[in-house]
Amino acid sequence: MSQTNRSAVRTALAVSAALGVMLLAACGGHGEEKAPEKSGASRQNVTATTVAQTNLDRTVTASGTVSAWEEVPVGAETGGLVATAVYVDEGSYVRQGQPLVQMNDALLRAQLNQQQAQVQTAEANVARDDAALERAQELKERGFLSQASLDTALANQRSSQANLAAARAALSETRTRLSQATIRAPVSGLIISRSVTKGQIIAAGAELFRMVRDGRLELDAQVPETELGLVRAGQSATVTSSEAGSTTGTVRIVTPEVNAETRLGLARVALSPGSQLRPGMFARADIAVGAQPATTVPTASVLYRNNRAGVFVLNADSTVRFQPVTVLSRTDAQTAVSGVEPGVRVIVQGAGFLNDGDGVTVSQAAPARAAAQPAAPQPATK
């Protein structure tokens, strides 16, 4: 190859190399320009607010079973008699002393008449022996009667008095048994069960009825141990049942013991009269425990992901992370939570469209009214 041709080849190779460098430089410059553009496109405009520590009206929710304030069993004090009449049934409200059951008392009345006659005989004997003793004492003072005769008169008089006391005691016993043949309500209240029928031979001590004293009911509300310290006697409550509607109540007592297995304490909520609740029903109580220090966030900032409540916390590098929280109470404006510390910033508007690690641009502090706005709709989980 001639020198001229070799020079032409070298020139062509140099031109090709220069063009390659220029193409590579152009490609590299294009990538550098696109990277920040892509990064900027992933950021969303949101508003944020600072988690606060405030006093909120707290409500402790507990559930349990409706029971009687006091259950009173009604039984028979005397036995072996037939029930001739039953005056009340379940659901009846009775007054103290009201007859409930009448037993056959014909035999007791006959015994009563007999013992009344025995008392009259004993009283006559006492009168006779009292008079005999007086005469014996007069004769003894005049010297016409021996001491032995006086002692005999005195013994007869004491024996007559003892017989009279025994006859009166027997008469009192029969009268008591006769009164017990009519079974009466020991207290005022509601009859909730009956186990006696007409014609039944009633045994002594057998339970015939069960009553709710004064018709008063209460809810045995089971309170988590973490909230038990907030509940006090005298606090008002709203008690709700799916079967009997709602009624009001008042905490009567908080028991001092917590179940070691369930970690639940017991608050007895006295129910207002006239409710449709019945013993054995399941109900829920919302107990107003007053203003309590609470960590609060705007209600609009609380989201639910995978059935867990949480908020998006703003990191220092303007990215966000989903922080699970426990909702303690909520209103339209604010929600009391645990699981997030006061002072951190959480996303309010725009939170529903975020995922962990997303970059955001905070346009402004969330206005106070934003807390009352509903949360943005949540997209499908990516």
C-alpha cells in the first residue's frame, strides 16, 4: 500500500474515534439530565402537622354480661305441706311481704286451736295454785299449817307456771309455722325464676323463686388492665345491647382484682330503671372517664393498612414511613393514639396516596380545620 493510502486510512480511523467519543459524551450527558427529573417526579405535595400532647375527653369501652344487683332466693321455712295456690309468675314485680305461695295449713290451724286450749288450761291451773299458795301462807303465819304443806303449795304453784310457759311456747311455735305456710316476698323485686307448682309437696328449705332485689340490674363490664385506673365509681356510662337498645348507667364499684389470665378488671355499672336489658344479656359500656392527657393527631392523618391503624411519619430526609398506632379514642377532629411520640411530624392531606419510603414535598403546615376532613381514599396495596 502506498504512503498516500496509509495516510487516508489513518485519517478515517481518527475521524471514527472522534465520532465515538462524541456519541458517548452525548449519551452520558443525557443520563445526568434525566436522573434528577425522575427523582423529582416521585415526590408528592402533602401537608404535615406535629403530634401534640393534649387533654381529651376519654371514653373507656368495656363489655360484659348483665346481672342482678342482688339475687335473692326465696325458699320454704316449713315443709311437708302441699302448695294450694301460687300467686305470681316469672316477670312479676312484687312488694316486700306480698304473698307468693299458699300451703295447706288445715292441720296447723287444728294444732293451733288445740294449743290455745292447753294455754287456757295452764292459765287456770296457775290461778288455782296461786290462790292455794296465798291461803297456805296465811295459815302458816297463824300457825295452822306446817312448813311442809307450805312447801308443797309453793311447788305446785311453780309447776303450774312452768306448764303455762311451755303451753305458750308451743302455741307460739304453731303460730309461726302457720304464718310460714304463706310464703311471702322477703324484699321488693322482680321474679326471674319459679320452681313451684300448685299441688306440689314443698320440702323445708327448697328454693321456690329467685328474685332481683328492687329490680336493679348492673353490667359486669370487663375493663383492660391498662385502662382500669381511669375508671372510678360515680362515672356515667352509656350501655348498649344489640337486642335491647341503649340505656344509661353509673359505675357503682370497681373491683380491686385483675384476672391473671385475661388481664381484665371488673367495673360494675348500675343500670337505670326501665331498661329493656335482662340478666344474662351481653352489652357494651362506653364509660366517660373525663379529660385525660393524650397523644393526639388529626383524625384525617390516621389510615388503615392491612387492617392496622397507623400514620405516615415525616423523616428528616423528606421521606415517609408508616408507623402503626393504637387508637384510644377519636372525634371528628382529633384522635388519641399510642405508638407515636409527641413532637414528630405526620402527614395529613395526601397521606392516603403514600407508601413507605416515598419522598414528599411539604407545602404548608396542616390548618386546624384539616383535622376534621376525612382521610384521602386509600389506593390498592402495591
